[in-house]
Amino acid sequence: MSTIAGLRSTVHKVPMIRPWGPDMKHLHLIVTELTTSDHRTGVGFSWAPWVGGRAIHALLETDIRDAALGLPVHPDVVFDRLWWHLHEAGRGGLTTTALAAVDLALWDLHAPEGIVDAIGRRRDAVEVYGSGVNRHYTLDELTAQARRWSARGHGAVKIKVGRPDLADDVRRVAAVREVMGPDVRIMVDANQLWDLPRALRAVEALRPYGLHWVEEPLPAEDVQGYARLRASVDVPVALGENTYTTYQFRDLLTAGACDIVQPNVVRVGGITPFLRIAELARTFDVPTFPHLLPDISAQLACSLPAAAMVEDVEDASFAALGLLAAPYPTRIEDGLIRPGDHAGHGIRFDPARLKATEV
């Protein structure tokens, strides 16, 4: 039986091409190389937008590595063993985000035919929607971004809301609607900045612009608040990017808190728990739309029971940031994102770029 023989991680500080805010000018990438007793190598990764990268790296280089060595090379077995081993350090957040690096490395080994076919291919491509972390953009910068989305032929786009003055949000959504035209779906993301009364007022104020969904309007943990909001509005509610465990997703679904779940494959702990969450959501007839990371999310979306869109934040994918060696694991054409023909997850980091960004 093949077992885990080695685990090594490095942490990298990667400048953003388009900063996500005045203090959000880089992201942390943690790359993990897993070796097996029969001399195979799998590559995994974790990710944090601007804080937490060193803590994730420290967890991988100590407690996770110590517990992983000698375990069988099987994603489900390893995830469950490490999940239990780490529970005293917390059942979500840093622990699951760090576990993702190991799980993705195991799936890299577990899927010689590629992730999509290993899980079960249901489609060859999915729609990609234009997105941006653009709350800090001026109105001119936002409309310029919308024009770029329009030029790329996106049939759906998402913008940030939650500015101090609701009238600003209304002006900005109206401007994007004018650029994109009446047929493009527009989603808004408040990043947990509203309370329930503000969310109710905002959804009503933005109603004339035909919202396709409103994302994370309330704090992610406010399950009851989401249930009350969803019962009060007719715009679909999406959340899940800051939800970390299967149990937390179960509570959201049981409470009727959302119309769409958006697990982030890294934050939930990797492909293994992502698939469990998607299957759980399926039993509630709630679709799963992967959050961020289109280089891997498109592969997962092609295997989901219900068709889902994949988010492409402008100039923020690993490929766009210059982190990957060709051939890339996905490609975007005509508003669709398609996985390539590769073994494992197909994400192969550029050694020179990793060396230049290592900290």
C-alpha cells in the first residue's frame, strides 16, 4: 500500500495586478509537494488573499506534516484523519484552509485521467462570469471595467456593493447596467457589510436593475438573519465563501438561508469536502457555484450535477498572475471556461515565478 512519505510547503507573496483595495495589494500562495512511498509526487496549494499565509504554512510544516506521514495515499481517508487530528486547533478557517493543500496534492495523484473524469464528467465547459473586487473603484473605473467585460462577451457580471451611502451603490449598479445592456445578468456582492435592515433597503433600492443574485449581504455566521432575509425578498441569496465545514453548510441549508451555495475549494479543505458539500446541497435542491480560483473551480463545475457559472475576477487567476507554466489547466473562450486535457488538476506552477515570490 502506497503511503505519504514526505510533505514540503513553501509560502509566496504574490503582487496583485489589480489591488483589491488600498491595503489589499498581494495574496499569499502556499505550495505543497507531497511524495509517496512508491516515489510519486503530487502538488497541492492553499491560498489567502492578504493575511494568514505564514500561519497556514506553519501548520502544514508542523502538525499536518507530522500527522500525515505514513497515511495511505487516499483523499477521503487522509482528510478525515487530519480533520480529527486538528480539531483542537479549530474546525474551520486556518485548519481547513491548510488541509486543502494536502487534499489537492492527493487528488493530483488520485486522478491520472484528470479531475473532471475522476469525479464524473457531466459537461465539457461552463459559463464564466466577469467579476471584480471593485468597491474602491471610482465610477469611471468601474464603468471602464464593465466595458471590458462587455467586450469579452460576458453574459453575466458581478460587482461589489456596500458603500457607506446606499445611493452610491444604486448609481454604480445603474451605470454597469447601462454599459452591459438589459440582457446581461448582474449580481452584487456586499461582502457581509450590511445588517438585516440595510440589506432589505438595499435589495429594494436595487430592484429596478434586475439583480440575478445578492451575495453575502449579512455576516456569514448569521444563519437566522439570512433565513429572515430570504423569506422577505424575491432576489436569490448566495453565500458560502466564508463557510468552512460541511456542518456549517448543513445548518445554512436546513435553515433555508440561501438559494445558492458558494464553497471555496481551498477554504473548505479541498476537493474531498467540496464534493461532500455539493452533494449535501443537492439534497436541498440548492445549486453549488464554486467561489473564485477558476483554474480549479472550472474543473469542479464540469462535474457538478447542476450547471454552474464560474467566477473570473479580472486579472486575479493564477494564470493571469503569471504563476503557472503552460499549458494552463483551463482556457476561456466565447464566455465559456474549459478544462484542458491533463492528469491530476493540471495546475503546474512556474518554478522561476515561485522562487521570485518566496518569503
